[in-house]
Amino acid sequence: MPKMDLPREELETYLPGRTEPEDFEEFWARTIAESRAAGTGATFTRVDAGLGVFDVYDVSFPGFGGQPVAAWLVTPRAPAAPLPCVVQYLGYGGGRGFPFERTLWASAGYAHLVMDNRGQGASLGSAGATADHGSSAGAHAVGYSTRGILDPEHFYFRRLYTDGVRAVDAAREHPAVDPARVVVAGGSLGGGTALAVSALADGLVGALIDVPALCHPRRAMEVVEGNTYKEIWTFLRTHRDRAADVFRTLSYVDGMNFAARADVPARFSVALMDDICPPSSVFAAYNHYAGPKDIDVWPFNRHEAGGAYQMANQLQFLGDLLG
Amino acid sequence: MPKMDLPREELETYLPGRTEPEDFEEFWARTIAESRAAGTGATFTRVDAGLGVFDVYDVSFPGFGGQPVAAWLVTPRAPAAPLPCVVQYLGYGGGRGFPFERTLWASAGYAHLVMDNRGQGASLGSAGATADHGSSAGAHAVGYSTRGILDPEHFYFRRLYTDGVRAVDAAREHPAVDPARVVVAGGSLGGGTALAVSALADGLVGALIDVPALCHPRRAMEVVEGNTYKEIWTFLRTHRDRAADVFRTLSYVDGMNFAARADVPARFSVALMDDICPPSSVFAAYNHYAGPKDIDVWPFNRHEAGGAYQMANQLQFLGDLLG
Amino acid sequence: MPKMDLPREELETYLPGRTEPEDFEEFWARTIAESRAAGTGATFTRVDAGLGVFDVYDVSFPGFGGQPVAAWLVTPRAPAAPLPCVVQYLGYGGGRGFPFERTLWASAGYAHLVMDNRGQGASLGSAGATADHGSSAGAHAVGYSTRGILDPEHFYFRRLYTDGVRAVDAAREHPAVDPARVVVAGGSLGGGTALAVSALADGLVGALIDVPALCHPRRAMEVVEGNTYKEIWTFLRTHRDRAADVFRTLSYVDGMNFAARADVPARFSVALMDDICPPSSVFAAYNHYAGPKDIDVWPFNRHEAGGAYQMANQLQFLGDLLG
Amino acid sequence: MPKMDLPREELETYLPGRTEPEDFEEFWARTIAESRAAGTGATFTRVDAGLGVFDVYDVSFPGFGGQPVAAWLVTPRAPAAPLPCVVQYLGYGGGRGFPFERTLWASAGYAHLVMDNRGQGASLGSAGATADHGSSAGAHAVGYSTRGILDPEHFYFRRLYTDGVRAVDAAREHPAVDPARVVVAGGSLGGGTALAVSALADGLVGALIDVPALCHPRRAMEVVEGNTYKEIWTFLRTHRDRAADVFRTLSYVDGMNFAARADVPARFSVALMDDICPPSSVFAAYNHYAGPKDIDVWPFNRHEAGGAYQMANQLQFLGDLLG
Amino acid sequence: MPKMDLPREELETYLPGRTEPEDFEEFWARTIAESRAAGTGATFTRVDAGLGVFDVYDVSFPGFGGQPVAAWLVTPRAPAAPLPCVVQYLGYGGGRGFPFERTLWASAGYAHLVMDNRGQGASLGSAGATADHGSSAGAHAVGYSTRGILDPEHFYFRRLYTDGVRAVDAAREHPAVDPARVVVAGGSLGGGTALAVSALADGLVGALIDVPALCHPRRAMEVVEGNTYKEIWTFLRTHRDRAADVFRTLSYVDGMNFAARADVPARFSVALMDDICPPSSVFAAYNHYAGPKDIDVWPFNRHEAGGAYQMANQLQFLGDLLG
Amino acid sequence: MPKMDLPREELETYLPGRTEPEDFEEFWARTIAESRAAGTGATFTRVDAGLGVFDVYDVSFPGFGGQPVAAWLVTPRAPAAPLPCVVQYLGYGGGRGFPFERTLWASAGYAHLVMDNRGQGASLGSAGATADHGSSAGAHAVGYSTRGILDPEHFYFRRLYTDGVRAVDAAREHPAVDPARVVVAGGSLGGGTALAVSALADGLVGALIDVPALCHPRRAMEVVEGNTYKEIWTFLRTHRDRAADVFRTLSYVDGMNFAARADVPARFSVALMDDICPPSSVFAAYNHYAGPKDIDVWPFNRHEAGGAYQMANQLQFLGDLLG
């Protein structure tokens, strides 16, 4: 486990300057407003998923630009009262799969909505069911992370994060969900999404943010070369003259900039050997995070981070928060 | 997905000669009887695992030689009547982990007992909690698969498979479990264990056997070089004069030999590109299987095989069988 | 150079059944007609590329759906009469780059138009400048090859191959080009495009088709696991229930089906150790090719095939054809 | 040969705090005493190994817990007087193999005893012949290094190092060996063993310690991820809550703690590019070493270190020491 | 793109001490003089390479020791007056190939001579046609870089760099070339050659030096382990006692030492992620470079550096210089 | 250990046509005669290698073209009568190293001469001390195997095999050696050399030929891509037009052609999983071998083949032959 980033004591106080452009808040306010205007009304279709102790709904809700996004809603069977709800975002490449693939949160007694990553879900994780509409806006590297990277308006993550906000909106529409007790959760890219939504959605009561991606990407790219960061690097190795445009676009999705605008109680995690989302990038966001916060530090782990040990912490954290 | 084994039509009729030694049945009857005599009485300790809709028990039962083996039992909360139970065995390297790591079968309404693989559970899967007692009986290669491989009495898999039988015994002791409706399940090494137990345990009602390991190992070693088979190969590359002993010992755990002695309705799966447990080795066992049977064939998959698609099939299969 | 496909003598007579759907010709006729209707008129902007002996034009032409596609046109300076023109398509990931990156054909005295691969050109080859518009039409694997693979109407290669036909249309609009003497050329994915265009465009006088991709993909996937074929395989490993849809969509772009409809004199090449576009897939197309034809066989090469040796053969072939 | 550890000048004065627990000396004194009590009397069986100029003996001696450990003793044929003896310990995975595999020390005119590593010797080095008795004491990672790592009493290396002390005892029993002139030697894990024995055995006259393993393991794990250290890391990545126990157990076998208790003249070696036993871990032990000492530094080598060049130095060193 | 060398601001002022031996200038003066004496008179044979717009000559000139070296000379067809000439040196493993493989400089209107690397050109780049005469002068590692590395007189690069000087001599002999306007160019090993020739040849008007190899090799070997540096390292790992000789020999070809003796206007390039020719080694030479100079810094690139973007800069630079 | 060549029963009768050119015998007779004429008289310098029980001589003998080749001669100290002698040739990359690196044969009571591979011995095996004189005769791939491959006169292996014959001549000059009892031995490239010398030298009494290289290379190249064969393949991938020349040159060193001309009792070995010297290539030579012969078949091994187990067989074989 060779050292691959700053020592822990430096990480804990690492507070690089944020990167937000002047119109950061306006950009996102406009984006969300436009998408909310473009489509309304999630649909919930009860399905028999073979899970005798749960109610399962096939969900379609209007995401970015009103485009349909798939999700599952799973709740304990026939709840007596509206339940707190965990809205979960997936890691890179993930799709919602089958409703029985992620039964943790419903097993704990919560409502659980898991959102498809648009266009993803065909790369050996769970299968996805959501199309990504929109132009590639020029050349892009293989993968999702550089689609539209020369222009914030066309950037893939603008669409994905907006879907994330709209997933919260959708969950709140279901009668089994108590709209005042919604938590967002996710790891890696899902952690990046949860972090963004913690700033962009209103009235959340908690956020579970594991090893989030897309935090201080310029720093991350100096430390690791995994997944998203490798795609961006590949783009820059080819389009050598577009670095300024690329980093400007990234500033609209940089987790540091969302962190500084969040006020939701958050439980982060970070792994000190993480070569996908390096610890300094995670701490860059965590140290800027403006809400109540705590972080689990896993000194010997790579991107798997706390794994089930983190789930145990999260169950405890949500129990305290919502119990 | 380059072709790596026989064509499908040949697989479906592939029926190589079995390998059982003369004392195969006596060996296992004696083994099980001795272990049942060496220790009795599982313990079930109720724990709070944060899973509101389930009852969770920390289980310790006497396995091979009466040695303690850890497991979890998870059931829907406060069942009105004894439930069918799925006893699950894990793949190579796996430990029982936390009780919330595998909630599928309880979510489907069954009791679910998941057994630790003795000595395993420290190699990036779930954490294990069970010691493996016993001598290495000479030199062995790195890993578990060649411990005691020169002598069936000391072979690691003798101990593991006996634990598997005793796990069924243990599940039947719990009041929430209907002892007449126990199913065994597992994939890879867990599939090999489930296959062995389907022959060695009495009165099972079903077996879910995914891409089982340790079936016709001599053939498997001609096709692939993954995990268990690689360890055996490594042993043979060093101890060049012991091949006869090695294959004799393996004949006591060869899935083909168990298959021919099973009468439980079984649902197998196989992946045609599986480079860990190659399809001809799986079909060698399946085609010898003496009970009612069906097999899901995944033509484009490696060892991940059907994944969640297979789970869907299993939920359906158990629903039909137990419903 | 371990053998990785059929022996040469079997390759030379390998003629698997074609895969075209009933509406293959109607599908492509409609596709081309609709795109020709959706946009007309290429633009040619003279630029100073530092190449004193050539005239260089930045080209934009209407491709699939009338969407703009970028290209370069390079000709010997101030030609006395319209010239034969080589229209070149690029391999997977390629973009048109700078006009001085591919000066072979102009150096030989021909006009040369090189077309961008839409959306590509940011993965360490030459930089691209063309957006790919259109929905992902569901989940897709990382890469371009499975975008829209569940529906021929939305398949990425439908758009790309249509661009290829429209590139020929565009070249013919320029006064330095003799519209009666247009040749198509390309290797790998560019070879697949050239093969498709050789069947879909009218009045071509030659085709240079090197190690073409997307020929008999089902066979290719049994032999190799590179690039495009790996992406398709990845899709199938996840979306295990969609193989029939995938192969139906692929039948609309299978090089065998284009080959049987071409009548242009063609020079193919194939490499017997090619683990990206395996020789049996190339011969499957070549042996179905209906026009005058010849093939250079490189027995010791992988996907690099003949390299500069093939260029020498092509210069000779075009010299004979056009001289 | 990218720099992978401290600069040489810092290495030469690198003296991190030692890690020994309070009962370190008591622990080892008790361990050795118990094992000496548990079994006595090595056996030496003359064998014909085809080596005309040597006498060869198949040795079995009582090791940890009195358990039998195999070795070879090779001496120049019919020595006129008792000889100095080199007791050699093997690297990770090694077994004693055949007696003709290591003829260096007998060729130099010394008696030579080479000890099996218990349980090892089946991983492509020389074949081993010694069983490792004892429980795994819970889950452990693949490999030997984490067996019993949660408890010093059950730790694999406790058993191995005790065998090492008893091997010296055994050598001294043979009439061809001068018990007052015994040297210990080994590289990598064998170096770790030789270092431990140099502190634990009495009356040695020299120690040849090449690139020793298990010195300051916490530091080593920050620099490299090879073999033993990777296994420990793997354990910690899974059993995330047991780091304190793991490092406590390791403190009982940390080479630094033995070094400070040795008084034997020692010749160390270290390789500055060693990514298995990194130089700072070796210097941590060397700089604490309390006896007369020298070290050969190989600036351009990895774990192979000085190889035959080191042997030349060792022949010279022993010649001076014993001549 | 993890950081792999000094930060940019340190690179820009990085000026390590040079390494030249006392007889550096005498060594090279004698070497060149002897080779010029050993053979004179390049031959230029007009060939038909299928390139209608160019004149192509197969060149053989006397290189080191008068030994014949192959090259191509390509010029715009029938130039009205002698042209400026770019003499190009190739990267490691490269051969001159076919004359149509590198048409950039002739397309720009210059004469262009490309020199074979003696003995190279059979490792998947372009094919070479030049033998390397001379003894291996002892053992050497696989590859060219350690041939004769124990003695500057027999070192491979002495021969190669002398060929480079003689290639300029040869170009000047052709009537289509203006001997007063010769530029040298190359990347990687070709960049090292161009740098050496910029100091060793007289009367050059420019030098294009991309990511040059063999600059401050001792430093480079501390940062990377690619190609040439890995071969030297391999030699040192085996011949552990010859480091002083190796570095002495290297001092005769160290780019820093040539840089300090050059006065030609030069355009360098460097890539900050280059793991073959690391940026500190390139800046070590650049910062010592004594002539007018500029450097293009590619922050996101590996050894591909600026690629076609650099070509664009070079076209501009030469246009300004020679226009 | 996936099957990688013919089944064993086919191997045992595999007898492909030999490849010798008409002048094969003349070529070698002339080669040997010329080299014997070019230099005579080995020198033997007694050295103190620290090996008390042996006499050690630093040997220099005239090899190909009379060029000096280094070797070690080691014998039991002060033998009473001339001894049988094992002349050993080394594998690819090997050098003679230190005299104490290979003490097996002297330990068994024989004289032992180990020959340097010219030019080799700097690639992490033992260090070499012999230069390879001669031109590269054109371009060649990295490595030794394609030097001069376009012309048998300049081929590297012509020089090496001639050295091998002259090493036997040299051994016979020493008074401690009985010239009538010389055995040749070697593995891999050393096995190829021993096989060649068994046909080219007179009066040998035995040959130990382990997994010999350069037997039926065309076949070997269809099965594997290791070392020598990969270098040849690399050459052919670049020089696509020279296959006929390459295979003609190889026919002069093809082990099959030597085998048919040998009459020395030989002990071969072969490993059925050998991916460097594949079993069909070894059996091709063995089955053509014209002298008394036996072969050890290692079914589970790669190129390490029998290792120490083979040494045991060889000690027995030589004991029977010479005892």
C-alpha cells in the first residue's frame, strides 16, 4: 500500500481554493428550473419482483430536459405511515439492474429509490434502462466523462446531476415516502452526484457521500489516472489546446463548489489508498463542506473504501438521524 | 469472447467417465458421522444488525471434527410459521461478512443461513470469522486448495464440505426454519459445496448450483488456469512426482461423483466463456446429475455467469418449488 | 504468432451464410435518401496549412440527418484538370486531425478527402471536430460500438456509414475533383466504412479495403475480443437477454451483406494474426465480394497488417486503375 | 529504476523507533524453551544423492512444538575434523528441494544445513517436505503471512523462527559440525529468519543477512506492496477494524527488535530499488543491529540484490571469519 | 496523469552540473575527422516511388568508419532553385522505411533527408536497411543501448551520432539542397541525435529537437524506466561492479554536453508526463542549450508529446526561419 | 494449464519433414574447419574462487573465427586421473557468471566446463565476459536471434554453435579431462546448442538436451510467441517480404537437422505446457534423433520443465553412462 497522496495530517487541513465560475449558482438554478419545467410527474408501476417482504415499483421520472429516467422504489411491504427515503445514485457504469440487487435500505426499514445513470448500465455492472439524449458536442474520448466537455451546457454531468435532483423530486411524490425525510446517498460517481444534490435540492435531511468523484479534478488528475480522470486526461492528450475550456467546464461540476453550498448533515468516507478518487480530492470537498459533517477514514483501502464496514456506519448514522 | 471450450452441442452431451474411488461413499459416510459425533448443538444469538424488517442471528455450529463454524441466520421478522430456508455457501475467499451483505433470500420471504468458509474471508471479499484447524499435511501451494492434497483425510475440501452438511443440520435446529424445506445454494466454490451437500445431506428440497468449482478437475485444468485449478497446477509443477496422489485425492471431492448420487431438484447455471470454472467441467457434473434438473446457459459470460439474471431465475424456481 | 483462426486454405474458401434482413436494401436506400434530403451543399474553405505544394480546404458537408461533418480536402497545388480523388475513412477513435497528417494521396498526385468519424477523435489518435447527434437509445457500453445497438434506426454505425456515402457526394462537388474517378479507402473501421460505401455509393471506380471491421461479427466475436467486438461482448455480458436484438441490428452493418452488393474493383488486405479484425471475418466479406477483387495476405502480421508495404501495393493498384 | 524510497544518505542514518512489546524477550524465551522441551534429538540419515565429493544426510529435527522439520546436511566427504557450518534459511515459498540444489557452502569446504520452511515448498521454488501444524486462528488472506496474525501465539512466523533456532540446535548435534562455529544465513524471508536467529540462538559466530523481510513492516508497507506485505495489506483491507491487533502481532517478529539484541558479526545486504523488502526497512534493522556489522549496498538492483556478487562477498567474509 | 517529475517551475530553472569528460571535444573531433576520412561521396539514385509531386532519391552515404548508411531524399518535383533541407533522425527502433512514409517536409516545400538508424528498423516501426558493423565489446543487454557501453570508443551511440553528422554532409552534396540552409530534426532518440549534431555539425540554420533521449541519463534513470534507460539499468543490475565505467561512457553522449556547445536556433519540445524521456532530463539539456531557443511544453502528454500540434509549430518555426 | 500443443500421443509420433538445405553438411564442415584454422590453443588460468573442494580455471578459447570465448573449468580438487567432463551451454541471455554459480557437475565428481554465450550475459542472468564480433548484416529486431538472419553466413547462431564445438575442443586440451569421455549439456538455447554440438563434434559420449530451442522453428512459431521466436516474428512483421530468406537461414540451425546426424546417447526433456520451446518442436527433434535416446516428459510444467527432478535423472544417467 505505497503512499500515494498527502499524509493524513495534511489531508485533514487541505483546503485548496475553490474553482467556481461567477455564474455557478445561476447556471444550476437555471438548469434545474428548466428541467422541472420540461417535464413533470413521475410514474410508479407496482411490479412483482419476487420479494415477499417488500413493495416494489418501477419508476419513470422526468430528468434533465424532461427526458425519462428509470428507477426502482422499494419499500417495506404496506408501510403504516410514510417512511424516510434513501435516494441512491450509482457509480460509474452502473444501471439500476433488478430491484432485488440492492435491498439494504429497504431491509433497514426505509423507502429506497435507486436511479439509473443515463446511458450507462452496460459495462458489467447492473443493467441500465435509460437513454442519454443530447449531442456529443464535438469529439470526445471513449466513455461518458468527456461528452460535451468543451461546453458546460452540453456536459454529460450537467444532465446526470440534474437527474439526481429530479430523482429526489420524484421520490417525494410517492405516498409511501415522507417528503420531509429524504436522504441522498452514493459512492464514487454516485458520491459525486449525492454531493451535488445535497447542494442543489432543498429540504434534505442527510447525505451519505462515499469516496466521491469529480471533486477538485485538477488535483485528482495529478495523483491518479483512473476512470473519469483518465478519460479527461485522454481528451487533453489529444486536444492539447483545449485545457482551459476543459477545466472551465469541470468547474461547474466540481464537488468543492457544491460542498460549500450544502447545509445537510453529511457522512463522508475516504480511503487513503484510493487510486480512483484520491484522498486529497475527497478531503478538498469535505473540508469545504458547509453543513454538519463527519468522515470515516479507511487507511488501508483503495476505492472499495469501507465497504460493508461503511454500511454499518451508515445504518447507525441514519438510525440516529431518522430514528 | 474467443471460444475456450467445447461447442455447446458437445457440452450438452459431454459425459466423461466418473472418477470415484471404491471407498467414496464409505469415506464420506464415515467423515460425516465422525463430525456429527464430535460436536452437537448450534447456537443462535439474536443481534441488532440495523435491519428493521428482519430477525438476525449470529450462528455458531459444530462443523468438521466438531470445530466451530460461524454463520448468519436472517429471517423475515417474527414469522408466523416455520419458513423454507436457503443455506448458502460462498465462493473462494469468501467470509460471512455482515448480516446485511446478503439480504436477497430473506427479502424473498425465506429464512437464510450463510456459512463462513473456514480459514477464508480475508482476501477482499467479505470478512470471515472461522478458523481452519488441522495440519497442512506437507508442503502446499499458496492458497487453500492444495492443503493436504496428498491425502484425502487431510484435504481442505473434506473439511469444508463437511461443514456444508453440518450447516444444513444447524439450520434445521432453529424454530423459524421448517426442516423439511431446506434448499442449498452457492456459486463457484459455493456451487461445488452445494453440489456436494446435495448428495451428502438428506431430505433437501432443492439445490441452486451456479458455475460449480471442483467438477472433473483434470478436465478443467486442461482448459483454464484460474484460482483453485491454478493452485493445483502450481503444486504439480513443483511436486512433479505426485500427480497420481493429487488426482486420487481430488477424486474424493469431484463434483461428478456427488452429482451421480444426488436426487434433489437442482437448478444449475453455466457460462460458456467461464475461464475459472470452464463449461465442460460444469456440464460433466450436470450431465451426471441424477436428480430432476435444469440448467441456465449464459453464452456470453465469464465466471460472473447469469449474475442478477440468474437470481431472477432462482427466485422463480424457488417460488415454484416452495410456493 | 500462435495460430488464432482457420488455416489459410480454409480461409480462402470460407463462405458463411450472409446475415442480411429482408429489408436490408430498403433500410439503406431510405436512410441515404432521407439524409440527402436533410441537407445539401458541402462548403470548402481554403486554408493555409503550411504545405507549399498543396491546396488545402477545410470541408464541412451534411452527413446523416443533414448533420455537419468535418473533412479535409488536399490536392496538388493548382491542378490543371480535375483529379481522381481518394475518399478516406478512419479507424476506430480517429479524427481528421491536421491537414498535414496524411499527405500520402496528395503526394501521389490525387485529390484526397479525409472524413472525421463523428464523435470520435479524442482518444490519442488525431483530433476530431465532428459532433455525434442522436440519443444513446438506452444503455450502452463504454465506447461507440453499442450506441443504439438494440435498434438499427438508432445504431451509431448507421450514422457513420451514411456520413461515408455523403463524403463521396461532397468530394464530387469540388471543381478539383473528377466526380467520375472517386475511390474509397480505409482500414479497420475505416475499411468497414469503405466496404459499406462501395455498395451504397454509385459510380465509384475503386475501393481500398484494409482489414475491415464489422464483417461477420458473430464469427469475429468467437475468435477475438478486441475493440468493437469487445464492446459488443461487454454489452451482451450485461444485457444477457438481448442477444437476438443485438445480432439483428448488427446484420444491418455486416460487411458480408455490403460485399455481396458491390461491383467496384477492390483491393483488400488481411493479416493472418489479426486479433482485432480476425482473418475469417475479413475473408467472409472478401469471399462474398461481388466486384473485381484481389487481396493481400500478410501471414505474420497482427492488425497493423501490411502497413507501408500495403501502401506500396495501393499506390501501384491506383496507378494501374487511374493512370 | 525510479527512486522508490529514501535517498541513500538518509537510509544510512535511518533509525526509527523500535516496536517491541514489553514481553518481547519473555515471549521468545518461553517459546524457545517450550519447543526445546517438546522434542529433542535430530535424526541424520545418510543418502546417496549422486554427489561424489560430498556426504549428504537427510535430516529431521524437532521444531516448534516439537513438530518434525526436514533439512539437508551436506559436508565435504569424510572431513578430517569437525567443520564450521552454515545454517541456511529459505525465502518465501521455498522448500529444501534436492540436496544437490544448493552446493555452494559445501563446495567452499563448510558443512551446510538447509532448513525447510514449514508448509511451504510447493510454489515453483524447490519442493518442501514439512507440514505446518496449527490452527489458522481465524480468517487469513491467501498465503502464509497472515495465519494467526491476530494473536502472536498463533502467528505463522512464531513457528518458523522457532524452527530456525532449533535448526541451529540440530546442526550442532552432528559430529561433522563444530558446534562453536555455526553461521546463519538467508535472504528475504530467509534473511528475516537469520536475523531473528542471530538474536535468539546462543554462540553463533556469524550471520549472513540478505535483504531481510519482516523488518519494520509498517514502514515497508508504506513503500512497497510485494509478497508478505501485500498479504498483510490484503488482510487489513478486509478486516478493517483489526489494524492494532495486526501491528501488535507483527511487533513480535519485527527484525528491528531482534537486531537490537544480536551480538554476532553480521554481513547484511540491501538493494536500493528493492520493491519486495524496501531499503528503508532493511536499514531500519541494520542501523539497530547491535553486533559487529557491515552492509553491501546494491544501488541498481531490485530484490535480486547482489546475487552472485554477494555470494563472492560472503565467501570472502566467511573465509576471513572462519579461516 | 500522476506527477512523475519536478514541478514545472523547478523544471524551468533546472540546471544540473554537466558531465563532460576532459577529452569530450577532442573525442568527437577525432571521431568525426576519422569517419570523414574513412569514406567520402554519397550516392543518390532516383527512384519511382509513386509520388507524382516529388522527386525521390535512394541515398547511401558513408557514415561512421566510412560504413554505408541508407537514407531517402525527397524534394518537391524539379525545384527551380536549391532548397532548404530538413535532415531527420529517427526514434529508437526506427528504419527509413519507404519514401512515402514521411512526406511532411517535402509537402511543405523543403528538401527532406531521412536517415536510417544503423542496425535498427526491424521492431515494428519502419523497416531499416543499414547494418551496424563493430564488436559488441563484451556482454550487453538485449537492445542497442548497451552495446559497447564499457568503452566510449565502442559505444553504439558514438557510431549513430557520427552517422548523423555525416548525413548532413551527404545532404549538402545534392544539387537540390542549399547547403547553407540545413536544419536537423528528430524526436526521442532522433531528438538526441539532432541535439548532438546541432553541436557537432557546422553551419546549420536550425534544429527541431523533440523530447530528446540521452540527456542527463543518470537523472533520467532516477525518474523513469523506459527503453534506453531500462536497457542501461538492466546492464547495471547484472554487471553490478561497472557503474563507473557505464556512466563515464554515457558522459560522451549526454545531451547536456552537446547543448552547451550548440549555437543553432533550436525549437525543443517536452512533455511533462513523459515516462520515456522525462521532463527533467529534457530541461537539463534545454537549460544548458547555448544557442537561440524556445521550447513547447505539453503538460498533459506522455512521450507522444505535441504530436501533430508540434508539427504545426515546427512548420511555423521553419517558415519564419527559412521563409 | 490449458492445452497449448498436440496431445501427448500425437507428440510421440510427430515427425515433420526436415528442413535442411542441400549444403547443410558442407556449410557446417566448412564453418568448423575455418574456425579451427583461425585460432588454436585454449588457455587455462588457475584462480582462487573460494571453493575449497574444487580446482577452478578461468578459460579462454578460440571460438568462431578464432575469436576469444570465455569459460570456467571446475574440477574436484587434484583429481587422481583424468575425469569425464560435462561441457555446458547456457540459455538465452546467460553468461558464465562466477565459477561458484554452477557447482552441480563438479560436486558429482566430474570436470565441468561452462561456456559464455557471446555478447550475452547482461540481462539479469549471470554476467557474461565475451564479445560478439561481426556485423549485424542489416536491420535486426531487438535481441540476438535475428542478427544476420537474412544470410546464414552472418547469422548469430552460426557463431554461437561453432563456439559450442570449439568448447569441446578446448575441454579436451586440459589434463584433468579425459578427452574420450566428454558429455554436452544444456537447456533451452543451451539445449539447442548441445543438440547442434552432438552432431557437429566427434567422439562425444553423451548429451543432456533439455527443452531445446531452435527446433522446427516454423512450427514453434505457430504455437508460441516467446523469446527467440518472438524476435523472429517481430522481424517478419516488419520485413514482410523476407520470410523465405528468414526460414532458409533458420534451416541451417534447425535442431531437427542436427538430430538426424547425431549418434551420441542422449537424454532429452520436454515440458508439455512449455510456452517458450513448445513440445511439438522438441519432439520434432527428438523423433528425428538418430542416436540412442530417451526423453523425460513433464506434463504439468512450462519452460522450467523438470528442474531439479531432471537434474536427478541426469545424475543417474551420467552415473550409468560414465560410472
